[in-house]
Amino acid sequence: MGLRDLVVLTGMSGSGKGTVLRTFEDLGFFCIDNLPVPLIPNLVEGIHVSGGDIKHAALVIDIRAGERLQGLDRLIGDLRNNSFRLFVLYLEARDDVLVRRFSETRRPHPLCAGQRSLREAIQMERRRLRKLRDLADHIIDTSDTTVHQVRSLIMERFRKRPHSEELNVNLLSFGYKKGIPLEADLLFDARFLPNPFFVPRIKAMSGLDRGVIRYLRSFPETKEFVKRIGDLLQYLLPNYLREGKSYLTVAVGCTGGRHRSVFVVEELAKFLKDRKRTIHVRHRDL
């Protein structure tokens, strides 16, 4: 049958692309790291001509490609016209996190040449990859995630192939004080809801506990908020699927990511699961 799914994995050096590529290998993808950009069409053609068993492939293409990287954005446009599903996955992390990771591993950054400092190299790489980031189907910020969490995230999203006729919805709760999740496609702010943090008897609980659930459900604006988001998603999901999107990340935030956002995400999961959607729930800061 030939190639069905091609994942182009790109992003910042030190953001965890090696971990993600190994995860794709475990999922049965044919994987190549640092394939020269001009050889990508030859690889795709070779897979089709051979008629072999390679149905799912993942390629890491990043700043190591040098000047040839400039042509990748045009090539991605051409690849989207093929019969297989193309998915561009972009990994990134904050500058301070990347600096720490390079310091811990003592590996040189690909752009650290001459008198250029590590921070300067990271900033230069971010600028050069800006076009690719804009083309990405999904962006994952690994700043606050462990290796195991990144692996779990990839397993969860790609265990069912991107070629599926089903839209996978990822519901994510978070706390604004720890930063907005950059992988979010849609973002909703729950900070206007009454805050259980200021109620002593339930302060130490989370949005998964009955005390917090009963408290939040006692306010009409909570039910209305969940219903309005749910109705909006019911309208949007079929349209996203029709346009070829396979994964949608919906993030809901509150101040600390412990009470209101967790509750709302759990309620949305129930709302959407009742309508036979494939739902994945993650509470980032719980």
C-alpha cells in the first residue's frame, strides 16, 4: 500500500527530539535522524516504488541541515499534496531551560562557533526556525516536562495513526502562574470562576475531589461556562476534521492549575465522551 504517514520532526536543539524519535521507533515508525533535505523526495519515492512494508515514517530535520534547511518550508508544501498524511511536529523549550540542558550534557550547540555564546546560538536558531514553527501541525513545549512525560505524550497522540478518520481531542488543564502551554490550539481562561483556594475546608483538595466539585457546581456560571465551551467544540470539531486536522489541544487555565481548570477539563471530557469522541486528559500542574 506504500507510505501512509510521514512525520517531520523539527525544532530547537536540546528540546528532546532524540527522545521523541526513539518513541516513534517504538510505535513502529521507520525513523531517520538528520536526513539531508534534498534527499527527502528520493526517500518518499523510494518507499512508494519499493512497495515494501514501510507505511509510517518519521524524519528529524533541524538546524544541523545548514543552509539547505531554507528549502524545507517549500518542500513541506509539496509533500502535503501527496496521498500520504504529512504531520509536522515542532519541539521547543525556553531559553533558560535549553541553556541548562546543554550545560548538563556538556554537548556543544550546533551554532556555537567562534566567539558566539550559547544564548546567542539559541536565539539565532530560534530565528532561523521561525518559518518551520509557523508550518507545524503541532507544537510541544518540553520546558516543564520530563523525558517520561514527553514519551507518554507522543505515545498517546500517535498510537492511533494520524491517518485516522477521527479527531483526537487533548484536554489540558494548567496554571497561568507557571506559563501558558504553547501546544494549545484553543485556550480558555477559568479564573473568573469562584476560587476554591480561598475556602479553607477545600483549599488543599484538587478539582478531582468531591468537595471542590460540589463547590464549583453550586455556581450557575460554572455550568454555563462548561456548556458554552462544549457547544463551541461540538461545532468546531467536525470542521477541523474536514480540513485534515487529526489532533486538537484544548487548554483551560486558572491561577494555579489545581482547582477550577482541572474541574472544567474533567467536565468537558464527560461532555465530549458522551458524543463518542476520542478524548485524552492531562493536568499539567496538578
